Amino acid sequence: MKKFSADKIYKGLGAPLEESILITDDNGKILSIDKMENHDPSTVQKFKGALIPGFINTHCHLELSHMKGVADTGTGLIPFINCVVTQRDFPKEEIQAAIMAAEKEMYENGIVAVGDISNVTDSFECKGKSKMKFYTFLEMFDMFQAENALGEFNKYLSVFEKLEVQNGDKKAIVPHAPYSVSESLFDLIQKATPNGNTTISIHNQETPPEMELFQKGTGGFADWYKSWNLNLDSFTVTEKNSIHYALGKLNPNNRTLFVHNTLTNEDDLKTALDWSKNTFWASCPNANLYIENRLPNYKFFIDAKAKVTLGTDSLTSNWQLSILEEMKTINRFQSYIPFETLLQWASINGAEALGFDDELGSFEVGKTPGINLLENFDGQLSDKTNVQRIM
């Protein structure tokens, strides 16, 4: 049995506790939360700062870790995609070394679970050895070449089948983004996906050209397709924002994790929340700044009572893999958001989005959520606030 206390204890929901202790078994399972006055202080490990649950990183691309610093900042999404597509091939040993280092970085930064995108098998060995939980999203796309949908589906399915999940890890096949998946491929993914208790991740409303493609059939993505000699014969202009196309092809009975949402507006949120209450909204603020120099308007999400989660994206589009740094960035640019709300996004909301909330995301009896210590923290995040993993 172990006992931990700090100036404040944040359970992941609600106001902090003071003069309280966490009691765990040797593996970190929460046995009880009690008042300090009921215990001999000499039996309690007391920390200065705040104890919080382990972080949940709901969006990462671990397999792209070797591309740190390769892509320029501020270019916009389409040049960024071109960089990834044309420059991701590195020697296998460099890719594996970068994946192992990135996994270690996340663990040391207090992350306990990751929603991770995979297109290939590069990260599978590392995930199998990790102390963190992984929900692997095997991402599929056919670039609206509907005649190739079945071939692309089978290609990615063969990769998916090579991942052997264990220790409570999970996996799912998912569409990449509205601008890259034909109706034919969407249908194949849908038919192969269980109905309920599955999380589906999809990139969403990340850049203005995505919106213009669906609204008018013109703009940066239309030009990009032409530059790659790809036709848009199977694409139909909806005259609506891109999320409407995705909603028409997804299953509302599953958990849907919309990722980035930089341009998502109030009407988009209402439409999605009316479609399903199982919607979650992963924000990757540092990646949004790295690629597009913009952030979502978080007030829209708060007013809609939408369940926001946090992600780091990959080291290709970020300077580090730290959920605390994502929280700091939001606090720096939209400081009206209370710390308790940011922590909820970083912990229990993410655990719910990945279906890990029976074990992770909050300090509750029976859970083993991980324990982090925020140092240099007095209730408000600052540049000096740092995280130390306790358990």
C-alpha cells in the first residue's frame, strides 16, 4: 500500500481536493481517497504541487517520429502533406530508433494511453513492449480513386491484421479524412467495423482548402489532385462543410473522434452532436500552429458542451510529445479556459474517447490511471510548470 499527497489533488473532474491523500496498491490501483487527518503523516509521501491523473494522448503518428524537423513550419496543410509523402522514407534503423525515443518521451511526460495512427507496421513492435496503452487506428485512403478502393482496402487490411493487440490495447480500421476517402472506401471500412464499442478516428476541418473542396469543388485540394494526375470523377460537391460528408458515411453507434477541428464552427458542432452523442473532438494545438498558424475557437466547443480531448500529432508537426505543453499552448492563447477544464480534456475525456475510462482518466477507486505531479504549479499553468511521473 502507498499513500500520496500534495498541495492539491485533481481527480480529473471537478474542483481540487486539499488536505487529502491517494491510497494505492503497489501497482497504482486506487484503493481509496481520504482526508489527511485520518493518517499518520509519516506514512504519506507529500509533494509540493498538484497530483493529477495520467495524460491521454488521443492523436499521434508514432511511425513518423523520424521526420522531426524535416517539415517547415507555417506552410499550410497541403505543402506539409507533400513533405510527408515525398520524404518519409528513411533507413529502417533510423525509423525504429526514433519510434523508441518518441515512445520513451511520451511515457516520461506522464502519458498513459495513446490513440496512434498507423499506415504501416513500423510502430507495432514498440507498441507491443510499451508500458502505455495504445489504440491503434489503421488509417485508409484512396484519394477519391473509387476504382482503387477495394485494392487499397485490402492493402491496409493486411497491415491491420499483422498487429497483435495485447494487455488491453485496441485497434480499428479508420478513414483518413473527408478529402481523401471515396464513398466506396468509406463503405468498405464501415462494413468491416463492429457496430458499437469501437472508436473511429478521422482528421477533420483542418484547413481552408478542405472546406472549399466540398463547398465549391475548387481551391488548393482540387489543384493538388490535378498536380498528382488524380481525377475527381467520384467526388461530388456537397456545398456544405466537409464534416457533413463524413457524418453521412460514419456509424453514430460508434465513438467518433474528430481530429484537429481547426475550422469547426457552431453549426458543425450542432449537426454532429445531433447526429450522435458519441462524438469526441481531439485538438492538437501545437500541430495546428506548426502547420497552419491557427487554433480552433474553443469557446464553440465549450458552449456546445462538446467533449474535447488533446493530442500531440507527430514529431513531424510538433516540437515535442507532451500533453502538458498542449495545455500550456491553449492557456497561452485562450486563457479564459479554466485549468480544470483543460485537465478534463487531457484525462477523462480522452480515456472515454478511446474506451479506456474503466481504468484510466480519473482518480476513482478501482482505476489504475497513473499519477502525475505538476510542479511549479499554483492552480494556474505557467511556462515553468513541469510534469513528473509518480506512478
